[in-house]
Amino acid sequence: MYKNIHHFFKNVHLLLLLLVHNKVIDMMGSILLSFQLRSPCAVDLEEDKMEIIKWLWDCLKGYRIRMLLGLVMVIAVSSFHLINPYISGSIVDDVIYGGKTELLMNLVLMMIGATLLRTLLRYLYQLNFEHISQSVLHKVRMKIFLKLQELD
């Protein structure tokens, strides 16, 4: 599960960087200052962080449903990781110790199907988050570029 969450945060790296690294928060704070999204005399760091998050949340307009869908896919992929150990336990208990060899083929096919479905969902959510992060990054760059053009 950690690996899936790690990939999720990697793909939406803007939000993670802004929340974790103070240098990036300071840089975004100065950008926000140029956008006049906060007062120049604001000294409360938590308030500044909240302004940055609000600004990013505004940049996510149009992608929020896709983000929610991606989070649902992450949860689904994480739950699919539990299927193969459960089926393996059934193979040991029912097929090897129980002697029900007719179940073996069905259980193996279920394991293969769960693995294929998990792989497909993982690919789709990574593709989804990559699209969202690149689009948001483009939107942020365009806002900054337009602001710089306006200052010129």
C-alpha cells in the first residue's frame, strides 16, 4: 500500500512539494504575493500555507472528479493486493490439505485475473494522475507567465 501512496504523491508532486518543503512554500508565497492573493504584511506562516493550498485548489478546477476517481482506483489497487494471499491460503487449505484438486484451476485463474486487473487499474490511475499533474503544472506556469507579462 505504501508503494501506491508513494506513486500517488509522486504524480501530484506539486501539492506534496508545497506542503512538505518550506523553500518551495516560500517561493510560492512570493509568487502569490505578486499575484496579490495575500497581504504583503502577512507574517503568519500557517495562513500563508493555507493561501497556497487554496490557490492550488483553484488550479485543480476541472480535475477534481478525476482526482477522486484516481483515489478510488488507488484504494481498489490496494485492496487487490489482498486477494492473492487469500487465494494462496485457499490453495494450501483446500487443495493441498483438503484434497479438492478440482478447485486448483479456478483458484489459479482467479489469481491471474486479479493480478491482471490490479495491473490495469494501476496503469490507469498512474496515467490519470500524470495527466492531472502535468495539466495543473501547465496552468500554474501560464498564470505565472501571464503575471510576468503583465508586469513588463
